Amino acid sequence: MSRIKSFSVGNGDMFYIDHNSDNFTTIDCCYEDEESRDQNFEEIKEKSSKKGITRFISTHPDEDHIKGIAVFCDKVGIINFYVVKNEATKSDETDSFKKYCELRDDTKKAFYVCEGCNRLWMNRTNEERGSAGINFLWPDRSNSDFMEALSKAKDGEAFNNVSPIFTYSVNDGVKAMWMGDMETEFLDKIKDSVAWPEIDILFAPHHGRESGKVSSDVLEKLNPQIIVIGEAPSKNLDYYSNYNTITQNSAKDIIFECDDSRIHVYVSNYNYNVSYLEDDKAYDASIGHYIGSFTPKRAE
């Protein structure tokens, strides 16, 4: 059994994957207030302490994806910092951005991700432990559009399009995808350079905003069973009307409990429900409000 959790942190992103192996992964960092920050960090600390390998994947250095990372380092700790190699600068450096740069430039902690990269226990197994099942499909460091995005980040102009595209998958089980805050215009430029797999769960880029909408031809290849729409203001969202969705503005925290044959879905808002999931009666108040289950494609 593995668990994917998407925290409700307001206009920002924060996830973790509690793998079905000796791995634990945190993706991005943000919080609404100090109380929720401490609760979320304590949960991650408690769960990650049981694992031999922990990693932090930072998609890009916008504040809503790194807010509180200095506190995270103090309370939880970061040993392995996965990041797209960049030289992003900001004229107004917050404590979070300073810590991001410190981690990004730390040759002992930083692992620079790119298309097809591999690493022991990220996506390679040995006799000591299994892999985390994480694979990066982007960036292609030689791609001219990506190089332009890096240049803009270096000049402090924009950071969204240095985001990586990556998946988490389990053999015969769930396959989920993240794209950070990649924008529609950039995604359209590079879409023919990415090998798009079929997936079960898509965490919509740019918090589900219209400015990050995934084009219909890419969605046809991905064919997601569920799209998670983040917590951008409602007026800015694209609701992906032809797909099954969970809207985090309403659902709040979202948890996917994943085994080899079924994925059980929980949220923290007990008034939130959807009609497209099946009822496995997997009720567990310690996890949250159960809203239904579905079968991962590779288990069908």
C-alpha cells in the first residue's frame, strides 16, 4: 500500500508520497498559516522517519511552492533535494528563496533532474531496497524553449516553465503525474518532445488555472481517470469539463490510498462527494472522508 497526499494549503502546492517501499517523497512546500504548517510538517516528519530514503522534489522557486522551506529544513530536514538545474534570481529574496538557492547549489544535497535521469532508489532497485517509482519525462536540457525558460529565470522574470514533468508509478498499480506550474503556451511548444504515458491521476499544472490548461491532444494521450484541480481562485480555474475531477478548493486535503488492484480516495471535507467513483466501503475516519474507489489502468 502506498499513499499520495495533496495538502490543502491555499494558493500553493504541497504533496507527499508514502511509498510502498523504503522511500518517502515530499513535493514542494507551502502553507496557509503557522498552525497548518506545523501540523503538516509534523505529519511528514512522523511518516518519513519510518523510511530509509527521503527526498524533496522542488518543481520551481515561486513562493507558493517554496514557502516555509527553511522551517521545513529545521523541523523535518532535507537530505536529498531534487531540482531542475537553474540559476534563478529574484530582486526581493525571501528567506524561503534564500534557502531554496542554498539547497539548489549544495552539491552534496542537490540532484539535478532531467528527462530520463536515473538514480538508485528513485527508479532503480538493488538488494538493499526497492525503488520509489519516480521517473522524469522533462526537461530536455538541450531544448531551445527550455533554455529560454532558464534564461528568464536567471534574469528573475519568470519561473513557472522551469518546472519538470514527472510520474510516480507502482507495478500494476497507480500512475500519477505532476507538472509544477508549467504554462499552456510553453506546454504547447514542447509537447511533441515529451513521451506521454497513460496515467490514472493528473495534478493539473498551475493549480488548475486556465493559463496552465493541458491541451486536448495531450490529455487524449494521458487519458487520466481523475484530474485534481488546485486551489487557485475559482475565476481563474479551468474545470476540465470532459474529465472526472476533484476540486481542492472544495475537497480540501486529498488522499489516494493505493494498492495493486484499487485506489481509495479520501478528502478532509466531509461534505464533499463525487458520483463517478465506486463504493468499496473503505471507510476509515483516521484517513478522512471516503468518497469512493477506482481501479488503476494497469491492474484492469
